[in-house]
Amino acid sequence: RKAVELTKGSILVLAGAGSGKTRVLTFRILHILYKKLATPSQILAVTFTNKAANEMKSRIAKLINLPVDRMWVGTFHSLSLRILRQHYDEVGLKKNFLIIDTDDQLKLIKKICDQEKIDTKDISPKFFSSAIDNLKNKGVFANELKPNKYRNHDEELRKVYKIYQEELLRINCVDFGDLILLCIKLFKENESVKKYYQNLFHYILVDEYQDINFVQQKWLEYLYKGHKNICCVGDDDQSIYGWRGAEVKNILSFEKDFIGAKVVRLEQNYRSTPHILGA
């Protein structure tokens, strides 16, 4: 109840497995709407996977008995895409830009390697695509990548990343990593757009907070600065996405990153049988 009713300011809900994380978020949204603290379009609910986003949408729709199309419920990538579809020209894209998939990404990198006489037997296109993805998760743009003698194939990586981004722009495409990164660029460089979204979102809710990476944290921090109401739900014992840049330290430093943070703990597992819990 406390996790649902504490609506003002920054709340971190540390919730163990089966303790009702999604329930907290859906009832929190219901509470905000019921108390008329915000309209559906002033609530941003962000989660990690499409499956979790759809689950949350259907639960909310059932609870409030209204379509949730106006609400901003989705993954970091889908919500960033929604923002970029409105402001594509601000980041150098044309209207109907496309998102390229992994196969097309590898084909494009292979083409660049051939053109630059980089032997793909020696350094595979997969190495470049994964290194570029890691850099984007850390919020590093191609033009900001400094030489680093300790980085594998540093010179080639810097060259390929730069040409790869130029090519994407030329063919009016983005990859998944660009969706959030270009949103950050938009907020950084366009004060009026940043202010618009900061004012729009009165309440921000984040699910699976332990799995977010550096660039997603930055995205949240930009949007939070408007009304400063954020509720993050997560479990530092369940962080499984370290391999794709997730930083559990976001949870651990929550009280430092968000003003006047309160922590609520949910430690009762309602999902598992006593037998499993005993084990």
C-alpha cells in the first residue's frame, strides 16, 4: 500500500521474486488516475521487454476499463522511437526512417570493412557490431570516441563506427542502440523539446530497474527533471543483463541520483509454494 500511495518524489521499491512488482506499478497508475493527480497521457511507464510492457498495458486496461493508447507504456526503445517519430528532423533523419535489424547491420559493417580493406577473417563484423552496441549503451557517439590503446582493434573500431553512422544517416536508418542515444542527443541539444517532455510526464514508473544500462539511466534523468516524481521497482538480486550493459549500481546509487529518495521493501514471495521457498 505504501509503495502505491507514496506518489510524490522519488521512490525505490526493492521487491523480491513473486512479491507483486507489476501489481504495485499497475495499482500505482490506477491510484494516480483515480485521485486525478494526472491524466493517462501524463504518465510514463517504462519496462524492459515488450512482453512486460504488453502485460502491464493489459492489466491497466482491465483495471481502469479504458483503452490505454494515450498512455506512454512501453520499453525504453519503443518509447524513444515514439519520440523520434515526432522529432526526426532535429537529429538529422527524414520522415519515414527505418530500423535496421542485426543481419542488415552485419551486411553494412562487412561492406564498410571491404571498402576500408579491413580483413573480416581477422576481425569479424560481429566484433564491430557488438563493440558499437556497447559504446551506444555507454552513451558514446561516434564523433566522441577517443583513441584508447588498451581497446581491442581500436583504430579499426573508430574508423568503422564513424563510417557506419554516416552510412546509416545517408540511407535514413537507425539501429536499436540509436533509438535511445538519439533521444539523449535530442534532449541535450534542443531545450524546447526537452522541456516539453519534462512537463508532459508528471509521473514516471520504471519496472525491472536493476536491468537498465547507463544510457537508459541518462534518458530517465532527463525526463525526471520536470516534475521529479519517479518510482523505480527492481531487485538487485535479479540483475541478469550485465552482458548488455545493465548496471546494478543504478539501484545502489538511487538515493544519490534522485532527490529525497524513499525506499520501500517488498520481501514476501506470494508466487512460489512453501516447498520451493524452503529450498
